[in-house]
Amino acid sequence: MKIKTPIITLLVGVALAVVLLISSMSAVSSKKAALAAASASAAASAAPAATSSSAASSAAASGSPSSSAAASASGFVIPPHANYDGEVQGNKGAVALVVHDTFAIAYFCNGGSIESWFSGTPHNGQLTMQAKGSNGSLTANYALGHARGTVTVNGVSYVFSIIAVHKPSGLFQSIATVRGAKIKAGWIVLADGTEVGSLNPDVNAANSVSQAAPKLDLSNLTADDNGTTITATPIDAETGTGLTLG
């Protein structure tokens, strides 16, 4: 049977419309997919930038933690309060150093006739100290955990490298009147419990010679000076106790 021309034309038109519809739908889907991909890419690019910006803001707010860590790792952290002591090189005596804010006291003795007290002002981890009565000097660099320097007494210099110590180790002093004379004693208690101390039996005498200090009882901070009990005061960096006795 022969199909009429109008019907053929109608069928061709319908087929063409279907083809155009399918093409249009495909184009829209492709465009949506492209837009979605572009959005995802933009979001991925923005995330690291936001993270970096947030990290930068946090670092700025905290004051650059990395620089603080570098300062600590370098070993040059300067404590405001510190107690140091130890033997000088050659086992020729001991030295103690107490730093409390803007004031420092030091003591050197050999457990006998050689001793001297020093005072000075700390400055950026450095100390230049003078002895009472112009009996010498002490220079040192100190930081967290250690101090190094040179102490000079009666024209003789002693090199030291000492460590930070804690109670009951440290520096102790006693000033008292015994048998009508003003005495002054100093003890350095080392980290291992060893005591090194000297006692001046008459600080006002022109030619007074120091001697070994009696043993200090750390349980009650007293010592027996030939039958007379004398009391010691700890010179402590943390509390500032005894700093006026130097």
C-alpha cells in the first residue's frame, strides 16, 4: 500500500523533533556537568588558601611559636631566678651563684682560708661582679641550667662551669656575734650533698684569717662554732631570702 505524502512528512517532522530534543538534553547535561566540575575545582583550590590564611592568622595571634622554640632549643633561655653551684676546675674550691631579678650574689671558698663574697647586677645572661672589700671579681654567663665564668680572689683566677641546683643544695650564710667578735660564715652545698664552707672569725679585724666552717646541719640550718650554735640563712633565688646578707 502506498503511504501518502502528508503522513510521511509528519513522521519525518516527529523524528526530527525527537532528535533535536535528545541533542538539547545532552547539551544541557554536559553544561551542568562542566559547571559542577568547575565549582568542585574552585572549592578545592580555595580550601588550601583558607587553611593557609587561617594558619597565618593563628601564628600572628600567638606571636610566632617557631621563633620561641628556636630560642629554647638554642640553650640561651635566661631565667629571672636561678641558683647555681659547683666546684671550680682543679678541685681548688667551690663557687655558688644566686640570681634574683635585678640582683645577684656569689660566693667562692676553698673550705679554708680563701673566700670572698660578690654582688652585681644581671644583664641579658651576663654578670660582672665585684668582691666586698675589693678582694676580687667574678664574671659569668648564665642560662637555663648552667653558668660558666671566672672568679678571681687574691690575684688568683679560677675557672668554673656549674649547674643549677635546688634545695637542699645551694648557698647559705651566717652572721653572728661569737665571743665578742662578729663572725661570718658561708657554706656551699653541692648537688651531691658535699659541703664546702669557710668562716671568718672576726670580720672587723685587720688581719683576720678565715678557717674551715663547722659542718652545717641542713635539717635545722645550725652549726656548732666551738660550743656556740650559729644559725644559717639560705640565700635563695626563688624566694629572694637572704639576698641582703651578701
